[in-house]
Amino acid sequence: MKRFASFILAFTFFLGLPTASRAEHKSVSSGIYRQTFFNDITDTLATIGKSEREKILIERQRHMARVKARQEKIQKEIHQRIIHR
């Protein structure tokens, strides 16, 4: 029982940790260019078995898709703030 309780405690501790972002230092304050640890994992899984050229292309496409989605989300939030004033 102690082993299970310590596992649950450790698991909840690790869920609370913020993910590290490599691009925070060079990104704008909105953070639309951030690349998180989870993005790295999914990009790696998406490029398994691909040639080096294909890997670079897939990673760039996925990164730009995330940037576009973040920009659209920010624009939508700004639009909502303007409407609700």
C-alpha cells in the first residue's frame, strides 16, 4: 500500500511541473513560437522511419501549424474582448 501511495504522490508531483520550452528565450511575449517537450515527443513519433529530408519537412510543417493555431486563438480572444466591451 505504501508503494502505491508513493507512486500516486510522485505522479501528481510530476503532473504539476511546468514543461520546459526551448524557444521561450527567442520568442515574442505571446509565446506562439514555443516548442514544448510534448511537441518534441509527438514530432519524433511522426518522423520515425523517415529520411532526414522528410523529417525536417514534417517538423517544420507541424511547427508552423502549431504557430498558426496559436495565432488564430490569440486573434479570436482579442476579437472577443473587443466585442464584449
